[in-house]
Amino acid sequence: MDMTQVEAAVEAGGGYAAVSVKTLRNAVGASRAKVNVVAEISAGLQAAGYGHIPLAIPKQQDRVVLVYKQCVGAGASTLASVEAAHIGGEKGDGAAWVLATLLPKLSVG
């Protein structure tokens, strides 16, 4: 998998996708999600116009990250995203998945 496939998943999800750290790590061609690798993932997403929740990509490869197109969302989606950013562990993974599922259905703008 490369970053193009991550971008395609976000587009297919209507601007949002729940993606594992392992998938993101593989997209940048790294074998482990160390500090420099998660920084590279974050920078690559930002450069392509995407944001992510949690704000600091976890180093654990089984965690889930909500990747979203930065031009999408306002109001309720922004609040939900901020709340999800402050939840750690499995609850944070669940919040990322719920957001990826529900946000495209919210009426924004």
C-alpha cells in the first residue's frame, strides 16, 4: 500500500477513513512505527491536504487513526473530532471508527 491508496480510501469514505497505523506505516515504506516514521506519516498526510485524529499518530501499529480531508467538515464534525483527539487507547480507536462512519452523514455548511 502507498499513500495514494490511503487517499483513495478517504475519498471513497466521503472525506473520512479509519486507517490502522500499520497501514499508514506501510504506506510510507517503513518496517516499524517509530517516532520519525509517525512524524513522516503525519507530514505526508498534511502535505496531501489531509488531517488525522489523534493529533499525534500512535506508535502502536494496531491503533486506528481517523484520516480526513481538511476541507471537509464544520460544526458538529469539528467538535466530535476535537473530542476524539483527547481520548486514548481503545476508546480513541472506537471514536475514530465512529467518526469515520458518522461524519459523512452529518449535514455541514
